[in-house]
Amino acid sequence: MKLQSVLAIFGFIGLGMSVNAQQNSTSPYSSFGAGNLLFDNNIEQAAMGGLSVFNTNPYSASANFYNPAANRDLSFTTFEFGVNTHLSQFDDTTSVSKKSATYISNISLAFPVGTKGRAGFGFQPYSSVGYELATITETEEIAFRNDYKGSGGINSLHVMGSYNLTPEFSLGLRANYLFGELDRNQIITTQGLALVSDYSYEAKLSGFQFTAGTYYSKKIGTNKRFEAGGTYTLGANLNAKIEDMTMTYMLLDNVPGNIDTIQYHKIYGDMKLPQSVSIGASYRKDLHWMIGAQLDWGDWGGYSLDEDDNSNIDTRFRVSAGGYWIPDFNSYKSYFNRVTYRLGGFYEATPLQFGDIGIKKYGVTFGFGFPVGKDRDASMLNLAVELGQLGKANSQVIKENYANLKIGFTLNDVWFRKRVID
């Protein structure tokens, strides 16, 4: 076993033990539903607008956990690790603020099983809650200050497997174990008085979600290929342990006193996650270029956390397009001719609704895959940048301009293969 394989295993185990406490979001939009959705793709896919239902690696040397069936040609044992830095600027027409967060976005290990099977396991954040807001409500006689704060998120530990039924068609299945905690808090202060009302809400979540995938690959001529893929994610009911409490107290020299618990509930219920569908197709010239497009749909109107949940969310729809280009994968004169250049873009009608106003999201992406290691090793250092906008600044909605800066690596090795010469 090579040194990079040993490092991959220990890196996966060690990092996986520390990811649960990450702060992944700074957006006020994460206050709705399950928070900002983060379970999407790896770094190379993110650089191409989020394309992920077909093979996006020119060397078939990167694991696809979004559509497990798309691992049809995976020929290496592949370890992947990625980090994302999210930079945001918020504009509500009266003020502008900036925030940032850095978190581990992906850890995975995948490998061939025989000649027709593929398997793997990994970790990704599924969703994240992280926001701090304040509003002032005034009447003729009194003014109230409302402070809103949220934190936490849902994480995914997942396994996948695929099987090549024919040389052109494969099926796959992924199982996600989702777990985490969503914390939300609202403090109402009566200006000019010392009376404070404090409402806190905590939901601890756990459960399984399953995704089935299909993949079709057809060779055209000597070196071109048409590929298509699709996934269907079943709706899921996560076990939810919910505690909500309302207290009032007096602030005396900024120290709470005379605390009175008005209400306390402990509820065992469900978080209902919706079904979703993704389909896409691509056309490529082997080891040179690829172009593709993808559609994603999610029935988030069926989301709920408890009987009193009144989250104003609706259907999610997204369209993505992108591709890659390699000037000369076999070049010995120029290293940059062997670099994989990636570009893409997307438009998304998010599930978020403010009255009759639907929140839209759109952006452009680009990135690079830098070859590392020995010749024909297929290992890469991957960089991706996503520049986007969420919402539009007016009296009801906040505009968020953001940049996602992603960096990570893909290490490849050969396991489970018998030696021909000892």
C-alpha cells in the first residue's frame, strides 16, 4: 500500500471526528426550513455549475456521490478532501454588512469492487443554519427590539454502491445517515424597560435518506461519447427531538434576574424532507473536452419539522450548464497544457418565499484541476470559484452577493488488484 493511501485512511478517520461542530453558514436565509442546503457535489463538479449526474472527470478518477451510478468507469481507489470558504455581503437598502465562514465540504473514499462494481463512503454537510438579525418594531407608545439568532445544521454520513449491468448502462444506490441539531433563538426587549422575553427552540435530528441513480454511456465514433444520468431521492422522515422554551426576566445591570419560565415543551416528532429528481446529459471528446447540462427539482413545499412549523418554502428548481477543457493531456513541454480548465453557470428558483416574492439565485463558476504526483497518476489539486447572488434588495428582501472559494485534492491509488509479476 502506498504512502498516500495510508494518509488517505488516517485523514478520513481523523477529520471525520471533528466536522460536526463546523459553522457553515452566515446567511439570514438559513433561518428558513432546514437551513442552507449544502449537500451537492465535489470541487470539480462545483467548478462546472454543479453538474453532477454524469461522469465529470476526464480520467474517470474521481468518485461521484451525487449519482452513484455515474461511477461506471472508476478504475482507481480515490480519496477526496475539500474545504470551502463562503464570503457574503448583505444589502437591505439601508445598510451593508459582510460575513464569512470556512468549513470542510467533502471527505470521501471510493474504489472498484471487481470489474463491474463500485463502492464508497463519505461525509458532507447537508444543510446549515447560521444567522444573527435584529429588527425594531415601534408603536405610538412603545418600541420593541427583536434579536434573532440561529446555529447548527444537518450532516450526512453516506455509503454508495453501483453495478454495471451492461457495457453502457449502470445502476447505483446511496444511503445517507443524516444527523445534527438546529438551534433558533428570539429575544424581545422592551425599550426603556428592563423586561425581556426569551424564546429558544432546539431540534435534534437523525434518520436515513435514500437515492437511486441511473447512468447511460454511448461511444460515438473513435473518441467521442454521449452520456446521460438521473437520480431520484426518496422523501424521508427524520426523527426529531424538539425542545422549546419561553422565559421572561428582568435585566438588572445587564444581568438576568427574576427568571420566569412561562412555557416548556418537549416533543418527539419528525422532520419531513421532500423527494427530489435530477437529470442531465453531456457530450465529450475523451481526454480533451466535455459540455453538459442538468435540471434539478425538489418538492420542498412538503417540508415540515413539527405540527406548528409554518416555514414559507416552496418547490426548488435549478438549471446548470458547464464543461471542461484540457489543451493537451499528454504534453511533456508545458505543464499548463495538462491542466483541466472548468467553467459553468446556474440559475435557481429557491424554495424560499416572502409573500408573493420568490427568492432567485444565480451565478457563474470556474476552476482548475492541477495534476500532481507521477505521470498518469490522475491525482489532482482542485480549485473552484463560485460567484453568485441570492435575492434582491428591497423593503422585504435582503440581497446577498457571495463568493465560494473551494480547494481540495483527489488522490488515486490501485487497491484490490492482483499482481501479475512479483
